[in-house]
Amino acid sequence: MPERLAETLVDLWTPLIILWITLPTCVYMAPMNQAYALTTGSPLELSRQSEELRILNRSKRGWVWNQMFVLEEFSGPEPILVGRLHTDLDPGSKKIKYILSGDGAGTIFQINDITGDIHAIKRLDREEKAEYTLTAQAVDWETNKPLEPPSEFIIKVQDINDNAPEFLNGPYHATVPEMSILGTSVTNVTATDADDPVYGNSAKLVYSILEGQPYFSIEPETAIIKTALPNMDREAKEEYLVVIQAKDMGGHSGGLSGTTTLTVTLTDVNDNPPKFAQSLYHFSVPEDVVLGTAIGRVKANDQDIGENAQSSYDIIDGDGTALFEITSDAQAQDGVIRLRKPLDFETKKSYTLKVEAANIHIDPRFSGRGPFKDTATVKIVVEDADEPPVFSSPTYLLEVHENAALNSVIGQVTARDPDSTSSPIRFSIDRHTDLERQFNINADDGKITLATPLDRELSVWHNITIIATEIRNHSQISRVPVAIKVLDVNDNAPEFAAEYEAFLCENGKPGQVIQTVSAMDKDDPKNGHYFLYSLLPEMVNNPNFTIKKNEDNSLSILAKHNGFNRQKQELYLLPIVISDSGNPPLSSTSTLTIRVCGCSNDGVVQSCNVEAYVLPIGLSMGALIAILACIILLLVIVVLFVTLRRHKNEPLIIKDDEDVRENIIRYDDEGGGEEDTEAFDIATLQNPDGINGFLPHDRRGLLRGIPENVA
């Protein structure tokens, strides 16, 4: 009895619930449903139904039904009634059977084949499938023949709020510059809700911040996160964790919610100036430290990071600005103090510098928080060190005449010990720079003397190195280059610049220039060379030639007359005296050879040999040489021809005057005993002419051979 009562209550309340749920949709779709219920459906269905009606002799459709809805996630004790199918052809005689097919027929939806009631036998999920398309048909109970054409209808799954919002891309990370103004946008987040966004408020989301206040705020509908406090300082706190909630049902009570996290990192801006860790730095450095050596480091700390913390270092004041420099180390972010010039403990023992560190990248928005620089004082103490000797000059230049006497003093170098102890100094010559040992030096006073004679014409410069060594500490040495220039003296007489040979034409004219000569002098006078030319005193009145000095310091030789004849005299020798302008002057005599030649009318030399006169007229030297070569070639051909003919006619027999014993022919045949002795006649061997000049043969017709010991 209780079970029947419960069943009755379910049957009564289920249609009311369905009617309440589907009322808005039914009202919205009333015109469509009405058309659907009263007509036969779509044009395609009308066509199909007309054909079936023609077969079944039906005149109109007899279905009466509406679009059906069912709630998702319904989990009652009994299958939920979705709707009822009924046709006006059913007189209630139970001769009609209802058949259901399509999506979920038999598995999700079940029909009472008598009453047409459709029940959902499984719990439905709209997010998996929002609607089902099924087909209903009324058939005869007994014959199963269709009474009506099949009709298609839809069962829609009605949404309920069964899905909480989700942040699919969380957790989130965002950055915002420090010191940003109020309301600066940071980022935005997005949540999704699987419920139906059209029906009800199941998918209407509202965002809020659960953690992260009062630093950040969020727009409830757009989920844009903004800064809620101005001037947040990265150096105070760099990272913030914000918990964001998304709630459906418009944020009302009973809605489902989801959360995610947002990590906000403040990025750095240059809002802090550099600051030295101490106001005074102390460094000490030996006086002999190498130039460029790092003496010490100073550092100005900056709370900013990256390029905002980069600083440049400079020396802005102090008594050592010329001796020291400071460079910026970008990696360590500090300043390196280095030595620029040598230090001398005996001259100055300490220095004071004022250094400055200034930011490289200044943000004008925060210039009012400056100045973005700081200063510090650096004191540098110079320590005494055992230094090597110091020469009075970094280089020396000495001059000496090439005729200077041996052991004469050329010059002197001096050096001192810069230390307070002032050790004595010894001098020496680096013999690698004076391999020929041309110079010596006094070890005590540094005087350089000449050890071997000098010749400027061989070498003008001599470069040697002088070594200064402390007597108390031989490891302390210094070197200095000494350049010695050899000065010229007039010790070379001038001479012809080349081997000259002049040619004089027989048809030359008086006063014609035969040859122009120049002179050279190995010496190098300060004012340059100036030569004087003259003939020997005994040839001043030379009847054939005269000389003329030119402006370019050269000399021209001229013929005094014409009519020179090479048959009378082929060669002339003209001695010329050349003097320089030295003090005292030097001179030498050079002889010019003048050859008389035959020339053409325009003065071109053709021949300078006397034998040229006996040559046939009209034949040149080249033509004669060619003729002579042809004659020699013909003679060679004739000799070769005769020789070949002689060899061809030479007889093969041995001549009388030849000794036959000298023409022994050797064979490898063994001796034949008595046959050999009988085969030859010794007398015939001694007389090669033999019988008619031919050698005898043995009875077999073969020459046996002659023993080697035949005399």
C-alpha cells in the first residue's frame, strides 16, 4: 500500500515539475509547437508522410504531443517521466503499440508501448550531451504495421548548476614596475564554467580577491587585476601572492566557486642612488709597481638591480689625479684604481684622491629622489722599494769623427741609485750590441772610448746598449741605448762615377761634345760635393780635345778639330784630374778612352774597327757573317758525304798490313781433336790473303775457331 501511494504521488507531481521547468520554453516556442502538433512537419517530412499516407490511405497526421525536457543529474528512486506520446487514432482498445528509436532509445529512454509514456532510466549530464533526437511511431498491435508515419522529436536536457568555475591557465604570474601609481593594470585572468551560459545564472561569474589585499584589487566582471596601493617598493618586498576566486550564480549564495593564484613580481626601477660602503679607503703600493697594475678597488652599493645599479667611477679631485686612474668593472660593479705614471718614494710618499660613483641610467621620474651619485676619499701610501739605477737620460746620442784616435773619449753616460742608500754604480757594454768590440766604457765613470778605427763610409751609425748595475745588489740593473754617429772627414778622393768609353765620329765637327762624365766621392761634406776638373799639366795644350765644366757638376769633353781617321789612330787616352772641395782637398786622375768610329751622316756610330775598310763595298757585317756561315755549312755536308761513301766501299777482308793474330774470333765450341788440326792451315792464317783472299773452311763448311794462345 505505501509503495502504491508513492507511485501515485510521483505520477501526480512529475508532470507538474516538468510543466514548471518547460513553461518558459513552451511559451517561447508555442507558435512552433502548435504548428508542429497540428501540421505534418517539415517539407521533407510532408513528402515522406504523403507517400506513406497514400499507401496507408490516411488523410492526415494523428499525433498530439509537445517538445520534451528533462532535468540533468536527476537521481530519484524511480525512472523520471519525460513525457507521453498519444495519437487520436487510439480509441482506447489497446490495439495500438508505440515504438521509440533514436538517440538513447532503450538505454537512456524507455517507452511504455501501450500508454506511450517515456521515462529516463539513467541520470543525464547536459555537459556531456545537451539534447537527444528520437523517432516515435504507432503500429498495429497484432500486425506491427505502421498506423502513422514515424515522427521525429527532441528531448532537451535542462541545465542545473552542477559545475564549478575553473581557471584553466592558472596559476598565473605577472610583473608590474615598482613605485607604480594607484590603479596600474597588472594582468587579467579568465575562468570558465561548463554550465549553460544561456539558461539561468549557472555560468555567470563574479571575481574577487581572497588574499592579496590591500595591495591589489580586481574588477568583478572583467577580472582585471590592478594595484590598490601606490609606490610599492621592490626593495621592501619584491613578490606578492594573490588568491583569486571566481563564483557562479552571479556571486549569490549557493553558487559554486573556483580559485587560482597569481604571483606578482615588482620589477626594478632606478629609484635608489649608489652609496659607498665606507667614506675613506686606504691602499698601499710599492714604488716599483708596473704601470697599469691594479692598486685597489672601491665599491658603491646600489639597492637596485641590473642596469639600474650600474655606476661609473671617476677621480674628481686630489693630488694624484695625474698618476692614478679609475675604471669601472661592469661585472663586479666596482671601481678599479690603477697606476698611470711611475711612483717615486723619495719624491712623494702618499697621495689623496676623491672618487665619485654615479648611476649611468637615470630615470627622470625619480630625479627628485637624487642626486644619484656618491663620493669617497682614497688615501694611497707609497712604499719604498729597492729600485734599479736611473740614467740621467732615457737615450744618448754621441758623435765622433771617423779619424778619431784610438782610446779617445767619445762621450759619457751617468746613472744614480734612486734609493736612499744610494749604492755605487758600475757600467758595462752589452757586447751583443757591440760584437766587433769597437767601443769600451769606464766601469766607474761611464766614459765611452774608441777601441778600433771607424770608417764612416762603411757604417755611419753604431747603436750600443750600456748597462748600469748596483754594486750592492747585482740584481738591480738598468739599460740605456746609446747611438753613436760617425762624422765625415775628407779621406776619399773623387773619381769617375762609372767606367766611361767615348766614341768619336770621323766626320765629326769641331766643338762637338764627345762625352759627358760625372764624378763621385764617398765622403759626405755638409755643403755637398763640388768638383774641379782639369787636364794634366803636360796635356793642357792638347791639340785634339778640350774640356768644359757644366753647372750640374759634370764635365763635357769636346773635339777641337775634325778629320779624325781611325786608320791613322784608332784610340785616344785622355787623363782628367778631378779635385774635391774638402779641407784639405783631395784629387785623383781618371783616364777617358776615346775610340774613333765610322758614323752615318746623322752621327750614328756604325763601326769602330779598322778592318771595316777592307770589306766589300755594299755588304754589311751581318751579310758577311751570313755568307761565311753558309760556306761552313756546305763544307760540313761535303765532309760527311765523303765519310759515308768511304765506309760504304770498305772491303770486308783483312788487309795485308794487319796482323791476323790481332783479329781473333772466340767461339764456345769444343775442340774436335785431330779434326781441328786438320781443318786449318797455319800458313794460311799467317797469310790472310790465302787463296784468292778467302779463309779456308773445314770439310763441314763451318769455321771452328782459333785457340786463344795463338801468337
